[in-house]
Amino acid sequence: MGFQLNEQGFDALLSELSREYVIYAPKCFAGGNTFTDVDCIRYGTVKCVRDIVFDRKSDYSFKEAFLPVSETLFYFTEGETREADAPRKKGAVIFLRSCDLHAVKRLDEMYLNNGPEDFYYRRLRENTKFILMGCSQSFENCFCVDMDSSRSDNYSLSVDRKGDYYYVDCRDESLHALLKNNAAGELAVEPEYVRENKVHVHIPDNLSIQAAKSTIWDEYDSRCIACGRCNFVCPTCTCFTMQDLFYSENGKAGERRRVHASCMVDGFTDVAGGGSCRRKNGERMRFKVLHKVYDFKQRNGYHMCVGCGRCDDVCPEYISFSNCVNRLGDAMEEVEKHEK
Amino acid sequence: MRNEYIPFLSEIKEVIRHTPIEYTFRMAYKGTVKPGQFFEVSIPKYGEAPISVSGIGDGYVDLTIRRVGKVTNEIFENYAGGSLFLRGPYGNGFDLSNYRGREIVIMAGGTGLSPVKGIVDYFADHPQEHSGMTLIAGFKTPNDILFLKEFAKWKRAMDVILTVDCAEGDTACQIGLVTEYIPELKVKDIRNAVAVVVGPPMMMRFSVQGLLERGFAEKNIWISQERKMCCGLGKCGHCKIGDRYVCLDGPVFNYTEGKNLID
């Protein structure tokens, strides 16, 4: 069911929703980017629709709002443990793009299906609603069309801003009355979606783990500085590391946390005694790229990468993930020739 | 819904000292455990470490711990009269039915003996369930040998080659790398014999290579991997190799699968 809302109507909708939900959306943080005087678009809580940035891609994904970067799992007190309360008492409403909504499916796959269900993820996931922000055009570095993530239909609401109005499609029965009360009119609405990106990727059909043996990875040994930003902006990266934290030096009370981690950063594979895998940055690049466009699919039947292009946007060394994916054909040719 | 991350407190029932840096902690535990599985052992403030099960008994599991990092250091310093936080068991473990009735070769390097010890113990107690068994266990020096008492028992039940990389003076064991004993292995039907290889990466690589050269089939060789793990539940990503998670799909891999794993 579709609705047309004006600004007051949409604000009233957000106000009603905020009784039961924390509302997260991409916002502009003036001067907050890594470059001087450049704004940063990242997630924060919003009260009115004017705070939401519709005309730019967010530099960081919805993941930061959905899953805490640092999450307390439980508290220790001598021989006892106590489960930490949920980070938010209310549910969450999250505004996101189609690529990011596809990323939710990947997060669900990892946290709910890969091994036993994750208690903490389930707790946050259960009361979360997603509002799809339509994309009337492709942003820089996006390749969602080739990753098959440019369209979604598993949203609660979709929203497109056109002129002074917001066009909303509602697929969540429970929100129907709320929209009806605040709408200026009813009409059929289809969320906008990207039909063509400037950037294209081609994942070769014959791609196999043998691509790991190619020399294409070598150049990243020195180009990549292993900062891990590509992982932290990625909506599908789920890795975390445990940390124990104590409040006082007597060591009697503290907590165990998990914090988002990066397979590109030093220490990711370090074991006690000094062992580690993938010491070279090129090997880490290979591990990440093949996870996103090869081995996740081997395990789950679809690619992990959703083509948001944020890794390309953020890399301080101007390394392009999509460019690397497009070199996999050469990589396979190289290793196959070598084998013959 | 079950919260897998919260550990339970387990009493240390006994401590068996093998070397100054390797002790076996006998931990109170009731439940089903398979050899080759592991527990996440933790000490608040110092963190968690995955430790293989080295023995399974009524109301306990043995965890053989090498003092090598932050968590294990703390365990060794302050274990007296205490308990440890555990969660698990995790991982697939060894499936004994793969080995029953067959000729079995176990090759272990250093603490790699811990995860396979359950298999050795089982077949030492059930000699009628195999048709010939050899254990080749290698350590750095005679001072590094683990489970010395058990070796006496195992020697009565199977062929045992206990070897050290180097030794000074008289020693009860042989000197040489575990791989040096592969050509001498007495195996009647090599195509159907099974082998389990666990130890440091180099030792596993060359041992498997040696076994294949002797005529063992790839499908009859099993290895066990060790990686950094933060969850043991297939979530944290640290132990992923290709499309496999060592904590879920391993740590035990048949070689046909294990040979394709590129870190």
C-alpha cells in the first residue's frame, strides 16, 4: 500500500515510531570526515526527516547503528557472571539502501545460521524494522546491479523523496494505520532503484581457490597499509574479537566485550606462542576478496559482497575492490596456464 | 534461547605436571565429549583460549595446557585450589568409527598429542577394535615429553615409537623426526590403513607427504588444525580458512578436504 506524506506528516510518523523504536538514519556530521573540512555521512539517531541525508551515500554502513561496535556480553564478579542487558531497551527502525538491506541477509546468515544462533544478535534483530531508502541514481563506486542487490522487497517501509513530498510503500501491516493517519494521500508506490552503475564487476565462472596462488595479490603487499577501513565500512563484515576489561586493579569485577574486528589488520590471526597466518598485506587482501566473492558463496549459495562500494570510497591508498574483482579472470588464467 | 557465550565455572580436580610449562588440568565436567573437540578456557581479565580435550572420564575432562600466552600464563600462576571458566565442547572431534577395525597409525608432534590422546586411550583399552596400531610421538627433547606414564601403558597395547628431535646423554627414546619412521612402518594393507596426524604445521605437512609416499590414500588421513578463535561458534571469523570454519567444520579435517585449505 502506498502513501504520499508531506514533511509534517513524515515527522509525525517518526514521532509516533519513536515511542517504541530508536530511529537510526544516515546524518551529516559537518567536518567529521577523515579529510579536513569534509562532512561525514554516518548513522545516528534522528527525530525529524530533515536530519536524514537522502542525496548521498553514507560513508559508514547501517551496521554501526544496528550492531554496537563494542558490545558488552556479560559481567564478571569473582566466580559469577551476569548477562549484559540489551544495548537498547526499545526496538530499532533503521533507514537504509537496498544494498544494505541485502547485507542484513548476510548478517543473519552469519549470526543465525553459521553455527548456533547468536544470542546477542537475535536479541537486537528481533525488534528491528528496516525502511528502504530508494536510490534514484547510482552513487560513485557502487556496483549493486552486478551484485544483484539493487532491488529489495523485504522492507517494512520504503521511502523516496521527490520535491516536497515523501512517497512511502508499506509492507508492514502493523504500520498501516500509522501511515494512513499521517498521509496526504494514497497511491501506488514503487521504490526507486538503480538500473545501471558506472562501475561493473565480472566474477569469472571458473573462479576457484586456485586464484589464491596468482601473483595479482603481490602488489597489495606494499600498496595496502592494513588499516582495515575497508572492513569497518563494509555492511557485510561480521568479524569480532573478544576483550576483557576490568574496572579496578584488584581484578574482582569486569566485563567481556566483543568489538568489531578486521582481517586486514595486524593480529587478526595471532595465536599464543607467536604463530600467525597471512603476514603479508597482499595475502590479507586475497583472503578478504575471495571471501566476499567466492568462498562465502561456496558455503551459502550467494555472494557476500553487495556492491555498495564503500571500501573503494574509504581506502586511503585508493585501492579499488571492484578493480581487484575484475582482475580475478586474469588471476585464473595465470594459475591455469601455470598448471598446464 | 541459550546464550553460548557465558562460561560456567569448573573445578580443577587435579593437576598433572608433565614439564615445567605443560600441565594437564583435570576439570569437572559432565556431558558428552569426543576426542579432538576443544573447550574455550577463560580467566576473567586475561581472556579466553581454545584448549583441546586430552582425556575424557567419568565427571571430568582433561585439558593439557602449555604455558605460552597471556591466558595460559595466568592459569599456571594462579590455578592452586581454583577453578576455571569453560564453555564448550566445540568442534567436530575425531569420529572413532572411521578407525574401528582398521590398521591405525597415529602421528603426533609435541602438544599435538593432546587432541589424539583420546583415540590412543580408546584403542589401548579396546585392542580387539583395531587390526594393528602404531603411535609415533615426537617431542623436542626428553624434557618435553608429555604423558610419560601413559606411554608405558600404550606400549603394552600397540607399537609405540617415542622420539625426540635432539637429546643429550642416555635417553630411553629414539632420536629423530617423526617423519623418519614412516618408511619403517609395519602396515599389512597400506591402501586401507588409516592415519591421524596432529602437530605443528611443518610436522603435519611433511608427515602427510611421507604417508602419501608410502601409499596411504588421501581419504584415509585425518589432520587437526589450530587457529586463533574468539568464539568457537562460527561467528568471530578468526579461524576461517577458505569456506571452512575450523571451530565448526574442524578442527579435524579429512585430508581430502584439508589439503585444499589455504589460509
